[in-house]
Amino acid sequence: MAEFVLVAGAWLGSWAWDEVVPSLRAAGHGAHPLTLSGLAERRDAPAGQQTHVQDIVGEIERRGLRDVVLVGHSYSGIPVGQAAERIGDRLARVVFVDSEVPVDGGSFASGWWQGREVFEALLADNGGYWPPAGPADFDGQGLTDGQVARFLEGATPHPGATLTEPAVLDRPLGGLPATYIKCLLDGPEPNDTVAELLTSEHWRLVTMATGHWPMFSQPTELAELLVAQAS
């Protein structure tokens, strides 16, 4: 039996996994969705990049979990990748779901497609937070109107320090047992950093014919893929 620790991306809390968790548990596994500091029901908690790493490590240690399949979606791949290094032999596998991955000394902002300065200006204009995606951001992502409405209803502004503080890696990420799930409606190829990691014998690539938020658009299919990675 694997213990899945599920961490959603920017603006989202543990509630984002509500339609994935039952399938994982029905397959006989543990499932532990996690809300990071500064988001959803924890929105008042102060948060930086290393706060999020410690949120994940602390949850695993608090629950005494072993055979952990650590799942990071979108932004949360950055703290999840760091946490995966720090939990030692508790880790069975790390799964990155259409996510960013940590680069030692780099941040989410430093990889922003328009440049770090543009992203930091956006944060400054919004009180130090990244405002949630708007309806147009979901175009072509395989989501129904109801799924988009659910996302927007639950989303909270994302604390900027978690996006600008640098990641800290103790060793090369390519040495971890890892799977990268690429959601094809959000682009056919992983970014260059992920592509390089996928040359490692320890990494696998899996694709899904859906958009960037598969826990909403294809929760059953996502759960099946996660279960397959635990075997």
C-alpha cells in the first residue's frame, strides 16, 4: 500500500483533490491531500518557499508515513521536489503533475515566461500576492463551465514570497525516482529543465490528453495513473 501525499498548485488547497482521493482509497492506498500555508483554509498563515517545503515534510513526519508517493501539481512541484529529497527512505516515488520542478537557487518567478521582473511587478501591483487565474486562462484546458466555476469559487490569492524565494537542493534531482505527467492540452512538450531530467534512468514520462488541471478535468484517469506509478 502506498501513501499518496497530494499537493495542488497555485491558488488551491487540499479541496482540489476531492474527486481524486476516493479512487486512490478505493484502490487500497492512503491519500493525504495537503493545504500549504497561506492558501485556502490556511490563508492567514505566513508563507515563504521554505515554509511550503516544511509543510510537506512536516505532514509526512507527523503522520509517520512511509512508502510515500509525493505528488506535486503546477507550482507545488517546486516545494515537492525539495521535500522529496528531505524525507529520505520514506519516499517511494515523486510524481510531478504538469508542474514546475525546483532548480537550486532558482524560483518560480525566475522561470516566468515573460521574465522575473514582469512577474515581480505583478505581485507588487497586487499587494504581494499572485491573483487567481481568470476565466480566459481556462480556455482550451478541457474544463467544463462547472469545473471552472468550482475552481474560481475555491481559489485564493497566492503568497508572493513562495514564488520569489529560491529553491535549495542538496543533490541532483535526477537521482530521485520520479514520474512526470505532461498534460498535452497545456503544451505538447515538457520544458527544457524537465526534458533534461527525463534523460535520467530514474525518471519516467507519462502523458494525459487533458489540460493543466487534471484533478478537475479527468480525476478518475489521474487517479488511475497515480496508482500505476505506485506499483
